Amino acid sequence: MGIALSVLGLKAAAWWLTGSVALLADALESVVNVAAAVAALLAVRLSAEPPDANHPYGHAKAEYFSAVLEGALIIVASMLILNEAWGAWRNPHVPNVPWLGLAISVVATALNGAWALLLRRDGKRLRSPALLADARHLFSDVVTSGGVVVGVALVAITGLLWFDPLLAALTAVNILFSGWQLLRESVGGLMDEAVEPVLLTRIRALMAQEAAGALEIHDLRTRHSGRTTFVEFHLVVPGDMTVRQAHEICDQIEAALKAELGAAVITIHVEPEVKAKHQGVLVL
């Protein structure tokens, strides 16, 4: 939140000095960064709460709500920027002291880029949708800020005033696309989408390797909830296998999956061989 407020202050100063609508667009996008930082903080704190009687599966999905909110705010910001760009297109003006404003904007962009790298690193390590969403938006902000800097510099060099509102409009379109992607991915998490194909292939391979003594694994279902991965499946074992032996196989599979996935909840339904479907994961 401190970084977001600092960047907003720098970009607002750059706009105030120059009067450039492109730099105003860049500053408006940073307003979203501040709101997103607040939402991410609240969501991460709530998602860390342990399961309780009303939420036996935990609170991890709170992070998806933060990402949805951020996507919606991005879309609102893009609409405001397009409105400002249209006004500047109809009544263009020469930016004041453009080079000083651009220097301030470059400092703000560098600060944003460094912070985005840190957020992405920790978001991947913690498997946090809220932090990854924030990092993705900040990277988009860095790209658009770079474009704005180039555009305002071209206005100062060439005197072509239409560069300024054009860059503001392109900034709005870029962050609109970013917001739409963020909304789509976050809604997918709320709708319990399966894990990505590469990870699913790895899960199936681990099951096949670690289920020695069993016959088959079928009805595999997966989903993400924040940083936690849920895996459910049926394990078919020989009809004469003891409960203890079947339980040992379950423990072995569960340990391998948790070592691969980190935070994971594994649910296994054990069945006798007469329940085999001859499909799914065959045990090596």
C-alpha cells in the first residue's frame, strides 16, 4: 500500500506539472493500484484464517474476490481514461515542462516494476491468487507507463499534439484487456475449475508411480481454492486386501501428492476390484 501510494503521488505530480492527458491516464491507473493493494491485504489476511464451523474448507477463496474486485476497478479506470482521452482529442494542448514530468514518471515506473517482480515471486511461492493478480496488473501498468513516456516525449519533440490523447486511449485499451483477463481467471477460481493440464498430468503420473499394490484409480477430480489444491479420486484395490494395506497405499499416494503440490487436501475413496471401471489411471 505504501509503494502504491508513493507511485500514485509521483504520477500525479508528473501530470500536474505537464497537464498531459496521457500522464493523467497513467495516474488514474495507479488509483486502482492503491485500491487493489487494500483489497489484497484484506483478502490475504482473511484467507489465512483457519477453517471453522461455518467454513470447514477454510477461507482461501477470499483471494479470488480480491482479484475480481481488482479486475472490475481496472475496467472502471479504463472507461475514465477513455473519457479524458476523448476530451483531449477534441481540445489538444501543449504539455508544460514535459521532460521534468517524464523524469518523475520514469522513477515511478521503475518503482512499480521492482515491486511487481517481488509480488510475482512471493505470489508464486505462496500460491496466492491475490498477490499474483496484483503483480499481473502492475506489470501491465509498467508496460503502459513506458508507452506513455514514449508518447509524451514524441509530443515534446515533434509538436504533434494528437500523440498525447492517442497514447491515453491505447493505455485504456491495454488495461481494459488486462482487467478482462483478471476477471475471467478469478471467476474460474470461484467456479472450481480443474488444475491446469500440465499439473494434472504430473498428478496422474505420481499416482501411477506411488499406488503399488492397487489396481486402478478413477473418477479423479481436482480444483484450486486459493493456495490449496483439492484432489479427489477412487482407488481400486484387490478384494482380499486388508484395510491396513489399503490405508498404507493411500498414505503413500497422499504424501507424494502433498510433496508435489504443497498445500493440498487429498480425499481417497477405496473400492474393491469389482468396482473397477478399466479407465482413468492404471497403476504401474
